[in-house]
Amino acid sequence: MSVLQEYSSLSSSSPRATISHTLQSIAGAPPINPPSCKALIQLIIDDLQAVIIDGSPSRLIRDDALSALSAVKGLGKIPHGAQVLASVPNLKCLMTLAIKLETAPDASNEALKCVANTLLLSEPARTRLLSQEIDGGNICVDLLQKSATPENTFLSSRILFLCTASPQQSASFIESIVETKHTHFPGNGTIIDVIALKLDGLIASMQAGIKMSRDAMTDLLKLTFNLLVHYPKLVPSELQYPALAGSPDDPKVMGDFWNSRLEGILPPLVRAFQTIPLSSPNPLTSPLTHIIHSLITIPVDASSRAIWFGTRPHSHSTTPQPSSPKSATSPLTGSGHDNQSTPKEPKARHIERAISSVISAGRRSFGRSPRSESPSAADCASRAYELLDMTLAHFLPGDIDPDDPAVRDLCKIDGDTSLDEIVCPLVVLITRFCLGDNDTKTRIRQWLVPENLDRTHPLERRGDLLGRCLRLLASVYHSRLKDSMGEMLYAMCDSNATTLAGYFGYGNVAGFLFHKGVVSAPPVSAASGAPPTTASGLPINPITGTIEHPTETIDMTDEEKEDEAEKLFVLFDRLEKTGALPPSQNPYRKAFQEGKMG
């Protein structure tokens, strides 16, 4: 007898043990054929509707709700099962069950899991859930506000995240939940205030190691990111970079626009950025990566400076050096992922647009948190710098070439990902710090290239953060990170080509500057701010960035000079024939054409 036939044969007079056994067998059964699956889902949903919502006779009783919903969840994990649950009546039934069963939290959560799985598999279901007939979005906002456990927060956040993924489908809903004020909500009564409160609660839960807290934080941050990205594009918002103003018809890019209704989200995001336990050896894992994604969208300006960087005075004389990779790694609290899986959302295009925004920009009241007892404790610049140092030390140990296959293999250990995806958002965040605050820009530059930097050896071969950053500028495989790293160094050097070449040596940044339109070494200028000499007074070579040693005269016979010239001629001829060198750029050909060689 099939599970469909077995369930259909039940009645209200069937023994409770038989009903319970049948529901358990459905939940644990292998996939069944689509017609039977659809029919069985609808039968169970109709029975739950009857006994819990309508109060009419049914095969089930209220105590069967958890087992019945577990069975529905299992059947709905496949697309043809989700199609049944994605109908308006069934979605409405599931949301009503979640509310009616609040006194039985496990059953209520099981109903929300059915909804979340359906939204994941069926995009039309997301629009239907937000319809006036179901009003599932606002129901979930209320559930989020009332959530008392990480699992409650996770489920309501997951549903809201999926419902707000597309601004075309959820524009009015996004505007509504950001702008509508509720008297029973904390703070100003909006979704932003609810998210802020839940973020602070989840920080404590993660520190205490409470189950599901990491996953709850991750999905709450995914919802936060959706609101921060989409809301400023949907309503009149302030342009962050007036120099980039274009046509009103141009699409708005993430990070270019900001709306003051979202300001309340920055303090809790900063607290989470500063205090959540980090994973090891790679600290850039969720939910920290999702915190960084959200922070990228928020302006760094004078009005928010104290939140970003604490109450640090505008002084460059005493800049605290972040910990070395070795010491910075020691206090990390290892924290693995919970078993609950979370789907990846397509964030890459948003981050790429943020990188483009920062690149374009380069071309052209809240109290302090009680957790921050000193100015440096709330310094996001120091935290971001240390994270970049630790992350690159893990993926690029020693002086390894970033394009070494071992680096790509290491990235795939934590999942099918790349160094671009892992590190780019953090580099973009540091770039925004440099563009938005002069004091922070100077401090970050002093950390990376201090006045007492040892310049006796090639900078790009160093086994520290500076060497890794410069080696990434020559990377072929990690193209996005290469561009982002160049923009970060450019921003911390006042977006000035001469200053950039002065600090790092023109040879290390020539490729980046070429793409900026600078095709030759910029002239050395005392006004650039780059040091012409080391702290001990030794001259710095403008090409290599290392100490300039007196050139020694090389004595060569005429025959030796002819041999060297012939080697160069063969080399340039080979480069021209392979297409690596245009004929017009061959110095020997030019000399022949100009009559300089007999």
C-alpha cells in the first residue's frame, strides 16, 4: 500500500497510534511520484485546515499538527511538492497555522519551515505571500518582533529575506516596512528598530554558543542587506557622491545613495562587526561576511564618524598598530557553522557594483556603544585592517604568489569560492573608510607603510600584509581583488598617482596606474606627501620603493657591448613577432627608421 493510500484510508476514528505512525512514515519516506505527492500534500493541508482553523471533523487532532507539518515539509522539499504549497489558499493556511500554533512552538516553527522552503523553490510564491489576501510579509515582521529564540528569528528572517530579494516584486512592501511605525515595536517602531534589537540579542547568543544563533544572525543580515540595497533606490534619497551625478534615468548603484530612515541600523552593525566570535583560520565567514556586505552600503562621513571609529581625536601622532597576524589570531574563538543549511543568494553582482562605485569615487546622532569602553574598541578601521591581515596571511602564507594553484585550492576548502569573493568586500569597506575620513585614511596608510618601514629588500617580496597587497596587484587569476586592492592603495594615498608611486614604488603600481590613464612614472613632487627618504635619511628609489644604492660603473669591452646589444635585438624582435610588442614600440626598429643606426 502506498503512503497516499495508507493516509487516505485513515479516518477520525482511526487509532491515534496508527495515525502517528502513518505521518512519521510519510516524513521519512523516499520521494514518491509527483501526482501522489501533490495529492497527499493537499489531503494533509486540508485536514490541518479543518481541525485547527475551521474546527471541523478531520483525520487529525491538534496534537498531530507537528507530525503532519513535518510530513508536509518533507513532501514540499521537491519542486512539484512546492508547487502545491505555493498556491494562495495553502500559503494562507500555513501562515495561519503558524499563528494559531504559537502555544506549540515546534509545530508553529514547522509551518514556517514549510513556507520558507516553498519560497526558496517557487519565486511566484514570494509575491503571493505578500498579497493583501495573505499579508504574510507583515505577519512575519510581527513574528520577528516577537521572536524569543534564535530559531524563531531565523525562520521569520529567512521568509522576509526571500520576499525582499527582488525589488521589482516587493517594492511597495519594502517601502511599507521601512516607513510604517508600530506602537508596540521598540525605538521608532519600524523594522529597522526591530532588526537592531535582534542583532544585539544575537551577538550575545553567539558569544554564549546558543544553537542556531549563527544561522539566525546570517539570515537577519541577509534581510538587512536587501533593505539597505533596495530602499534607497525606491524612494528619493541623498546622492553620496555628487560628482558622479548622472541622468535621472540611470540605474542607482549600491552605495551611491542613502536614506536617513536607515540610520538606526549602523550602531548594531558596528557592534556586531566588532564583537561576534570569529572563525579560524579564516575569519571571513558568515555571518561576518554578511555584516561587511551591509556596512559597505552605509555612508562614511563626518556625521557618523564617532560610530564608525569611536571618539578618537583627529590626531595622526599616535596611531595604534594593529596586531600582527600571529598575535591577532591567538584570541579567536573558533565557531563552526550550525547544521541548519542556508542557501546562497546571488550577491556577487551587488558587490561588483559596489566595487565599481568605489572605483568611480576614487576617480574623482548616536551615542557610543556601552560595549566600547575606549576609543580604539569601537574603531572599525583597526578591526577591518586586522581582518584583512589575518585573512591574507591564511590564504597567502609567506611570500607565495597569489596565482599559485595552492591558493585556489585553499579557497575551495570552505566551499566552492574564490579569493575575489572572500576578500573583495572587506577591501571595498577599507577603501570607503579611506575615501570618507581623512584621519582614518592616514592611520591605515601609516599601519601599512610606517615611517620606519624596512626598505632594504623588495617591498613586493615581503611576507607581511604590504607584500601580499603588492603581489595581488600583479595577479592574473584574481582580477576583481587585484582591481579592488589597487583602489584601496590609491584611496589611502589621497587618490594621487604621485603619492601612490612614492609610497610603493612606481614599478609595483605601474599596471594599476596604466588603467587609470597614467602611462609613465609620475614626476616626483615634494607636495605629494610620499617620503623621499627613509626615517634614517637614505634616499628611496622611486621605481622600486626600496633604498637607492649608488650605481656602480660596469666596465665592458666593445665586443661585450656588441654581444649585449645583439641579445637585446633578438629579444625585441621575438617580442614583436609574437605580438607582445607593437612594431611602433620596438626601440631598434625606431632607431633604424630615424637613421640612428648604420
